[in-house]
Amino acid sequence: CVNHPSTVTFQFIKLHFISDIHECLDSESVCGPNSHCYNYNGSFSCFCWGGYNVSDGNKAISKGNPCTDIDECLLSPSVCGPNANCTNEMGSYNCSCLDGFTATNSSLSISINNTCRGTFCFQICVCSVFLSWVVLVLTSYWSVQCSVMLKSTI
């Protein structure tokens, strides 16, 4: 207020309030499926979930350029390590040992750090030596199903 004799004049300051539009309220309609939307003051950003990647890396993530599943088994065939099968899953993958193999540490998931190894199998083969019997124990490193490895009469 400016005070003059017999006159009071009011000066008004025009205030502008800018409110942020929260584009991420409906994340899927902004960023598309399999993504996170982060709202910032005056803007937003889209990020793909783990195990997903943007369809066209030259464009921003959007409903028209969504995040799609990464086939880890195709991208990195050795992801499970040797003697294992890799199965792609949406946003992930699963490793399983081939027949005759087990995980090095059975309490952990199969991975390049916990590979599949052959199982030991013991088999008793009985061979006749003239009229006496001799029991032989054979070790097979490569097969769970121990087939007869030695059948002979000495």
C-alpha cells in the first residue's frame, strides 16, 4: 500500500502458481507395459523393468515403443554354465541341469557361478573267477543311471 494524504492506492502483485502434471498416474498409458514411470517436476521418465529392454533403442520408451522381454538364453548362451539347459521366461530365465548332472551346490540356483557337474554312481559288478566270486566297484562320473559297464568272466 502506498499512503498519500486522502488517497490509498493498492498495488497488486500477480502470482502464478505452476502445478506439476503427474503424467505417471496411469503409467502403462504413458510408458507402455513392463516399465516404471517416474514423475519429476515438469517432466517424467520411463525405465524398463529388469529382464526387459526397449523395442527400438533409438527412441524413447513409450506405449508405441514398449519394453519387451530379453531372451537371456539367446543373448548369452553360457548364462547357465556347462551341462545345463536355459529356458527363457518373461522378464527372466531358468537353468536346469542336463540328465546325469546336478548343481555343484544344491541349495543354490544353477548359474554360471553354480554350474552343473556329473554325478558319481557306484555299481557292483560280479565276475566269476573260476569257482569264486569277486566283487568289483566301478565309478561312473558321467551318468546317473548306472548301466552295466563291465560284464565279463575272467
